[in-house]
Amino acid sequence: MIIPQYWAEGRICHREDGRQVTVRRFGWSDVSQADAQANAELRTAEALKRVLAGESLRRRELKVPYNGADGVPIREEILSRHGSSVVTRNSYGAWCLNTPDVLFADIDYEIESSCLEVVLYGVGLAVLAGIAGWYLGFRLLAFVFANLGFVLGGQIPGLLKVLARRVRGGAENQAVARARSFLARHPEWNLRLYRTPAGLRVLVTHATFCPKSQIVSQFFRALRVDPKYARMCQKQNCFRARLTAKPWRISIATHMRPRPGVWPVASERLAQRTAWIEKYESAAQSYAACQLIAESGSGATHPEVADVRDLHDALCRANSLLPLA
């Protein structure tokens, strides 16, 4: 896990045999801005060498937030450090806890239907609606019925999944059941379960873990963790948990300014960012990011995990009765 304090960008223009090649790369450092610039220039020179050797590389790295980065450290404002863990502000303004070895897992309940499901159900209902309209004599309206059927049919996959989850006891009960099933096979594990606005968060307390380890991948698959979250844990070599509310859930209609909210921000635009943050922080005080609902397993807690657990629960207001956002 790397979350640098300083960022810079290097740029080299190379002209050879009548063509110009321009390469840009970012550099970073926890020491100084000058050290970040030196790192940027070194990475730029290495990238140019590979391009001139015929390797197909992106000429310029994009300035992207955490979930878009690939091979570049987490690019977020550092709010505080707690041992090896770091609290940052993400691209939409919320606080996030980043930790190299304390295992968090996010399970999302949102219903998502594949494009194929939507098309098949939509076409099927459109055909049936059209035939019914024609058969009943509403020939002029058959086309309208068919189009209406296509629109309504696209909603069927999601509705069926909602119904299936309710029959099985609800999304939360199913997620908790998967966690307990995993515990039955791994009795030495201990899990803290938290309710979030859109799902479940799991904190593993009995040990620390490498994000790229096989057991973590097995755990993620067993609990059906959000695929995007699992992928970013691998890429950034860390685990992550949101600590404060999402702005759009607490009546903050505008995006963090300036857009995009990728760190660092030009000095002349910091006042704009600060004004938005002050409004957000004031509203976020009345909400919790998650709520503790249960702890299951061996009861063991690793000393390093205990510190992260306490920090997480305090900043998330996990033991409060505040509404989730």
C-alpha cells in the first residue's frame, strides 16, 4: 500500500527520424516535492526508453482516483495517519480508512441484471404483448403494446431477483448466512458484521492478512464480495473502508469542487474545495457510515487489528443510533 504525500509529473519530448514522441509519467514521495519530481523524471525516462524500444505503452498516465488507478499509488488527500493505516478523502469527499493488512470486505445488495437478461425478457414480453393486442382486435395499438412490453420486460430480471431474496429471508440474512457458513469451515476466524446503507461490511479480527493472498481471495468468493472492491484490494495491495457518509445521501447535491476531485488540487482552487468540504463535514456529523450488528467466530482479536477496529468504529459511528448514509 502506497499513499504518497507529494505528487509531481515528468515530461520528455524526444525527436528522432522526423517524428516526435512525448511521454509523461507521475512521480510521488513522502519526503518532499523535489523528491516526487525526481521520481517522476526517472519514471518518465524509463517509460520513454521502453516506448523507443517498440513496447506499446500509454504515452501519458491519467490523473485518476483510487478505483481507476492501475499501477499507480492511491491519489487522495491524507487526513491522518495511524500506524500503518491512513485515513484519506476520496474523490467524492468521504473519509476512507486504508490499511495494508487488516481485512475488510464489502458486500453489496444492489440488484444488477445482465444485459442479456434484460433483452431476453424485454423481447419476450414485447412479442407476447404484440400478439395479444393483434388477437384481441387492437391492431392499431399492437405496436404500442409491443413497445410497452419491451420496456416493462426489462424490469423483470431485477424484480425476480428481489422476490427470490425475500423468499430466502432477505439479502442481509443471506449474506450473514454465507459468513457463518465460512466460519463453520474456519472456526479459528472471527468476524465483525456491520450494516451499511447498501449492504454488509465484514471486519476480520483474529489475524492480519496480505491482500494478494489466496485465503483472502477464497474469503471474498465465499462471501460474494463486491467484485470491484476485491479487484482494487489486489491492485492497491490494501483493504479499505468508507468512514463517512456519501454526499448524495445527506442532501449534498453538488459534487466536490473542483471536478474531478483527484488530489492534489491547484492552489488557486483550494478555497473552492475547502468551502465544499466545510458544508459536507457539517452535514455528515449527523450520520453513520455503518452500524455494528453482530460478532461471530472464535472471539479472537489480533492486537494490530484491535487498534484499527477501534479507529474504524469511532470514525464510522458504528455503535451509534444515527441514520446510515
